[in-house]
Amino acid sequence: MQVYEILYKKRQGQELSTAEIDFLIEGYTRGTIPDYQMAAWAMAVCLRGMTPRETADLTMAMVRSGVTVDLSGIAGVKVDKHSTGGVGDTTSLVLIPLVAACGAPVAKMSGRGLGHTGGTLDKLESIPGFRVEMTPEEFVAQVNRIGCAICGQTADLVPADKKLYALRDVTATVDSIPLIAASIMSKKLAGGADAIVLDVKTGDGAFMRDVEDAFRLARAMVEIGTRVGRETVALVTDMSQPLGRAVGNALEVAEAIETLRGFGPADLEALCLELGSHMLRLAGVAPTPEEAKKRLTRALRDGSALAKLKEMVAAQGGDVSYINQPIKLPRAQHIKLVTAPAGGYVRRIGALAVGEVARFLGAGRATKEDTVDPAVGVVLRKKVGDPVQPGEALAEIHANHPERLPEAEARLLAAIEIGPEPVTPPPLIYGVVTAAGEERLA
């Protein structure tokens, strides 16, 4: 088999065989196929696309490039959840204990990565003592014992994806839906999930800014899951403004605690209930999403979801007093209110701009070597559609470097648009994609 022939075939828009895709991924992972040839293939895929069968084959070839997590020792159907990323995306911190409190086992492997804030692991490390590194045996044992665990991803999970993504990042081949879908799904499948719920973000603060592109990505990932025998559901959800109100590590932990107490932001709670309802159905715990939502709502209201978070924090060495008293979480030295220059209604809150302010303050990473400050970030006092009076607080800036406050304030004010007429907030959920088709909700 010759790489040149495979490249020529894909450049002509022809379908590659399973053997050809396996040959490419195995050779590139081992180093026998050089970067320049793989870059040519990635560009050909960007221009010519891949069939659903090719995309599924690419996904499984990347899964086989490294270790896979064996969750067979955990009783029940293991349902994983993945978000394509956004600003103020606190859902995992709420969902894992909430779903586990309703009887579905959740074995969640998370990362750190680059972004406006730290990843789920960074956020949890705002709690003193919380341990994110676990052996596979500890991971499985904890899920069997208390129903949930969150730990760091093993370094040798899907090495082909790590290598290929780095190449795509510097060759303008990131925004190919087949390549994005295979990248995401390879990690989910290698993580051992029996079923998968995907939260595909769209809008200003999302990777897929266009709604129709988000639906195309959702369909591609559901198709992959279906082809490899994993029931997969994808929700296309809004990220034109930050989800919830908090954007920052400890700030998001505090917001997750409030949500599990039943007093969180309405949009964050609603999305968690929707995602969780599909997780419970796929796990076989509830017959329908509607029945599942009733159970999840009850777990929020009766305190069992919050109790499950405390149980997980204690099991992983964290100080539970920080859950009981979130005020003990890391706090910034300086908190500045950003006030409205005029009255009216909030028309727009640019999610990307708010996220960049949080990163500017130190909440996220621009490079892997950057240190995350758990205390800093932004808390929104208003959301799109809210009325506002002149001088009323729009947001809070939480900073440990006071010299950054003037620029952070200017950037936030530029991100928030106020107009004289009432506006309708954007829909929270645009639709749901399953193997049976898609349902548009907005």
C-alpha cells in the first residue's frame, strides 16, 4: 500500500477503504508516515470530505492507536457526556453528582486543556485536597461504591488524535466536520462508555458558530456512535452568551454548588436537567426523558444531588467543608462592579469576549505551561433580555492583579450591548439529534 496512492485517491474525492485508513493512522502514529504527507491528506479531507463509513473507520483507527479504558467492572450502563466547549460551561460539575444521585453510574474522565478557564479538573482542584489522579482500579472501585468519579485522562489515550490535532492546528485543517467528529468520538469511545450524550455548542463562544454547522457536527457524531454500536444522542445548545453567570474556576464551583442546592441560574439548571434526562434514559434508569427529568428535579430539590457531590469530593480526598461553605473557596483580592452606561435592555453579551476577559485575568491558559488562578474571573449580573437601569451592575470582575481591572472593564463593556427595546433571549436548546433523526426545537 502506497501513501501517494491514498492521497491521490482522496484528492479525487474517492472513498478510502477501511484498510487504507488503518494504514494511514497506524503509520502516522508510529512515525513511518511524515507530517507533510499527513497534512496533504488532512487538506484533501477538508476539501473533499469523508463518507459516514470513512469517518467511523477513522474514529476506530484512532481508538486503536492507544489504550482503551475498561469499565466492564462497573455495574450498569455507563453513559458519558461531552461538551464541545464554551464559556461558563459548568454542566459537568452539576451533572455528574446529579445523574449519579438518580442511580446511573458516571465514570467521567476529564482534561485540562486550553481555554478561557481551566478544564473540569482545574475547577475541582479549587477544592483543597481534591485528587484527580486515580489508578484504573481506584476509578472503577469508586464508581461501584458511590456511583460516580471524575479523574484525569490517561496520557496514552488516543495518541493518534493528539498528534493529528497538533498537525491540523498548524495546517488550517481544524474546521473539517469529519475530522472534528472523529477526534471527539475517538476519545469518548476509548474512554469505555456504553452510551454517549453530546452537548454541541453553537454561537459566538462556541467552536461551531453557525447553527447549521453545529447540526452537521451533531449528526456526524451520532452516526459514528450508531455505526460502532454505542447509542448516542446530541443536543445542539446555545453559546451566544455565557451559560449561567460565573466564568472562572472557583466561581464556577460555587455556582455548581448553588445549582445543586436548587438555587442556580435558570439556564444552567434547565440544560443540566435536559442533558441528564437523556443520560438517565440511555442508562436504563428511566423509561423516558420526561420521567427522567422528574427524578432529576426531585434530586435537586431533596438534597440528594448535593449529598452525592459531597460524597464524591470526600472519596477523592477533597475538603467537604468547602461544599458546605462555598465562601471558603479561593477568592480574588479585588472585585469591581461593571455598571451600565445607559438604561434599556441587554441585547447581547458576547460569550467569546467575556471568556477572553476571564483568560486575561488569569482564569485560563493560552499555553499548556500557563498557571491557572482559581480565584479570578467574571460573574454576570445580567443576561440577554434583562432590563437594566443606568448605573446598575452588569457584571463583577474578580481579579488578583489590580492593574488589569481598567482593561478588563473596557472589554466587558464592549461585549455587552444595551438597547432601548425589549429583546427575546436566544433559545437554550436548538434541537436534539438521535439515530432516528433530528427534532428542531428553535
